[in-house]
Amino acid sequence: MIEEAIANSFNPIITHTNKNPTNRICIADLGCSTGPNTFIAIQTIIQAIQSYYVPNIAVANRDSINLNSMFHKLFPSDETIEFLVFFNDQVSNDFNTLFKNLPNYNLNNKTYFACGVPGSFHGRLFPKQTLHFVHSSASLNWLSEVPWEIMDRRSSAWNKGRIHCTNAPKEVRDAYEAQFKQDFESFLDARAQEVVGNGLMALQISTTPDHMTVESSDIDPNRAFELIGSSLMDMAKAGIISEDKVDSFNLPIIYPPIKGVKEIVERNEFFSIETMEALNFEDFYAFPNANIFVSIYRAVVEDLIEKHFGGAIGDDLFDRFTQKVVEFPEILNPNNFKMAMLFVLLKRKIDVTSTEAILARAKATAEGLALVSHTLKEDGGLEAASLRIGEQYIKAFGNIAKKDTTLWTTAPLSEVEPAAESLFHVTVDLSDSLDLAASHTRAGQYLQLRVPDVDKPSFLAIASPPKLASARGVFEFLVKSVAGSTAEILCGLKKGDVVELSPVMGNGFDMSRIDPPEKYTTVLIFATGSGISPIRSLVESEFSAGKRSDVRLYYGARNLQRMAYQDRFKDWESSGVKIVPVLSQPDGSWTGETGYVQAAFTRAKQISNPLSTGVVLCGQKQMTEEVTSILVADGVSSEKILKNF
């Protein structure tokens, strides 16, 4: 959607004016979190903008071209367009992790320059007329604050016994909608001052279909919030927490009606609507079981709950929530998912009748210069010419970059075999694409894989070690087959079928941060589910496990049937890695560790010296965050806790 939006609506005039003498394009991602989604979005935006400047003749064989290199060769050295990316989120966001995870960010080959901007996007963040492109995905659903009315016992909107507007009286719903309206208007007003004329703003907002109301429990997240609230009330009745504490807690999140979003934008005089489209949310929805469903929502609300109730109730609360999800399994059915992802593309309005605007268009390209000359002769004046130039200029450039800007490499499959329940070994033959094979240099890197006739790619971590790519010219993956996804189609292919691969992405696990092995004698590795894939790459990359006194791999899965690579455990143990399988739902014969990996580690601990301990994490967000908190509290440096994104 973003690529198409830029192809149709981005106007190069914004980077070629006297107000922007540095030839700099400034992009902001508002509500960025710590990645990797923010990096993927930024890469898409930058490549789409670069494509505007790369002539059609030059991209005819795009698979063999480095778009970034070609883009910079188009301009004299003193006129090269550079990209400055602002990553914004709340002050509490982990910006250190964000910057550690910046993909391919080195001194000699920067695609863009990065800057962190902490603060609320409901107010001003940047100087006037700074930004050329603004992106925000799913962040505008969060309110700047809980509506005061629902916290006031004297108000008709007091939300007693609930933590959200789900199934609440009309007064509560109205308070939530009024707060969203105020916040969204403040957001648009702030951006109107910061975005240059003709600049673009791409917003993705989770919304309520117009035939429903925002408090409906048929909206899946609302139903989840209702069950969490019910679990809290159960704990209050059991005397674990106070009922007053529950009554004073409300989630500051809303899924506004599509119609309401459109009305707010239309009332704003500074932006025009270029595109507004509701996307099929079922494409993003895949919760195969209650545990995964609960873990997703735990990641969403746990920080808020801990701040209000304290951290001690977390496990009990989410165990109760899990039981309620099990009691209502229809909540996991994608067919019952009644929500829409609204994609909104806005353009900052500008007066284009000035001489400066016309000359700026002329400077942008030789085609623009010829267009100005022709139009002035036809119309006899600058003012009359400007509108015609604007229309023809956008038309002339509108179709240049409608192609996918990713550099795809075509390669055949050499193996597709079951690895465990719902998991498959997939091997891609790169013998004819050795440059791509050689670009895999570090365990933990990943790429996009696309199957025939399916536009949406899958992001897959490379499971094989880099040495295997060099020696045999193959990439191996561990792929989880999720119903309705590209991965499911991939797992159904056979040897000889052709797929497409993007360039290798990410910096992988930077093991130099926990070297030499004589200094960092303990390495703790944690993986869950298919997160074992890049861990296999690491373990088989000879990271000197045998030279360290304590290397443990805590590997979590539901049961043994869902645990991949069991046939490799013996070799891993021989290399110096102690395997600790942890099953969350084992059968009666299992005598090993049970529950979640973080709980299994907490029971064992046994860290001889936190200062000589390194950590590698890959798996669910809840697991990585909890393990990080446990280890940092025990004295392990956060600098020594490695993730691959």
C-alpha cells in the first residue's frame, strides 16, 4: 500500500525548493517501538521514493541492480539526496534496542541517517516544515490519556467494574470517542505545522466497521479486553486485589469507526485525502491457540497492568485469562474477527500558483523544464501555467515506480520436508545466485521469501549457518505453516518449485559483544517455537561453545511433537551446548522442565558471575522481555543480551 501510495502521490517538488537547499528528505515513523516492523516500513518508503528518480530504462532489469547505489549516481556529489529518518515513540521506549537493531547501518554504506525523537505525537515534535513523509501504524489507536469522565464516580460515564468501553453504557463509549477525536485532531494540527507542502502522511489505524459500534464485544480486541477485565474482577472477588483498584483502571485504547476517522480528516483544512481504504484484517490474523492469543494481548497490556496493580499479579491474571479464552474458543476463529485496518494517505495542501513553485518543478528534471517552457508558450503566463504543470507533472512521474522495489532473486527449492508438527524444513538452492548466498555473514539474519502468484511475502530467519551457504550454495529455513498464510503455501510446495528471495536483512547476533570466550564463560540461549531457527544457525556457526564453561539452550515448545531439530541435539551437546527442553503442555510421561522457558530458567538460575555472562534471545516478545528483566535484575548487562532484530 505504501509503495503504491508513493508512486501515485509523492511529488519530487518537495525536495527541490529554496526552502530545502540541502537536498534532504526527512521521514518520520511515529510510534516506532523497537523494530523490526519500523525498519521494514522505512525501507519500503525509501526504496519507493528512490524509484521516482531512477529512469524506467535503468530499472528494466531491476534484479541485478543495487537501487541505492544507482540512486546516488544520478546526482552530482554536492546535490545527492540524503534521507534523514526520525524514529519517534514515548519517552519510555527502549531506543537503545532500536538503534542496536538498525539494519545494515555502518559508517560507509548508510541508506539513511537515523535519529530518535522521544515524546508524544499528540503535540509538536519537529520544527515547522521539516518532514516530507510521515508514517504511523497502529499507534493512533492509543489515547493520550484515559477520559476523565470514566474515572469520576460522580459522572454518568463512570466505568465501574470494567477496564474498557466494551459492552459499556453509551456515556462511556461517547467519552472514548470524544477523547479519540480530540487526540486525532491534535495529531493532525501538529503534523500540519511540521509537514512541508505536498508532503505525505501514511496512517494505518485499526477501526470498527461502520455497521458496528466501538463498544461492541464482536470486535475481537474488545472481547479480549472484556475477558481480561472479567479476570481482574474474579481476582478482586477472591481478595487478591481490591475492587476499587479494578474500578480505577481503564485501558486507553479505542478502535474508532471508519466514518468517524474520515469526518475528522475532512474537517481538517490542511490535508487532502489521497487514499482511504479498509484492508482485510483476516490477512493479519492468525492465533492458532489460546496461549499464543494470550501472549499477544499480554504484550499489549502488561506494562499498564503492572504500573497500576504491581507486577505480582501478572502470571495469575493471564492464567485466568487463558482459561477464559479456552472457554470461548470462538474468539480464535478468524471468521469472527470483526475489525478493519484502515489505510489513510494524506497530502499536505499547498498554494502552487507561485513562480517559485513552477521553477522548482523545472529544476526537478529536464522533463519538468521542457514542460514549463511548453506550457508558458501555450498559456501565456505563470499563474495559468501552474495548475496545468502540476497536473501534468504528477501524471508524468506517477507511473515510474509502481513496481515492487525489492530486489528479488529467483531460486528453486531443493527440499520441503516435515520437521515437527506444523513445522517444515525448507531448503533453497542458490547455486546460481552465489552473491546472495555469500551475503549471509552472521547467524540471526533473515530475509523475505515470496511464492508464485502471491504478492505478500513471508519474513524468515535463515536456519542454516553462514558457512553452509558458502560451501553448498543453499539457504535452509524452518517454516511454521499457519493457515491462510504465505508460509502455508510454501510448506505445500515441492522440490523444483521456484520461489523469490529478497536480499539478506538484519545484523544478526553480534557475538563480538560477548567475546572472547575466556572472558564471557557463560552464555544463556533462549528460544521458543520456530524461534529456534536462527539459534540453530548460531549453534552450528562454531561460536566457541566448547571454550566456555556454561552454555545452556532453553528451548520451549508446546510438546515434543512440536519441537524441531531433536535429531541435532546430540551434536549440539557435543559442541558444548547443554539443551534444556521446556514443554508448556507435555503428556503424562514427560519428566523434564515444564511451563515457559523464563520460568524454567528462574527455577535453575545458577549464574556464577553476571559480569561474565552473555545472553541470546529469539522468540515471543513476552518471553524475551521477561527474560531480559530477570537477567538485568540479576546484574547481567543489557549490552550483553543479544537479539537478531
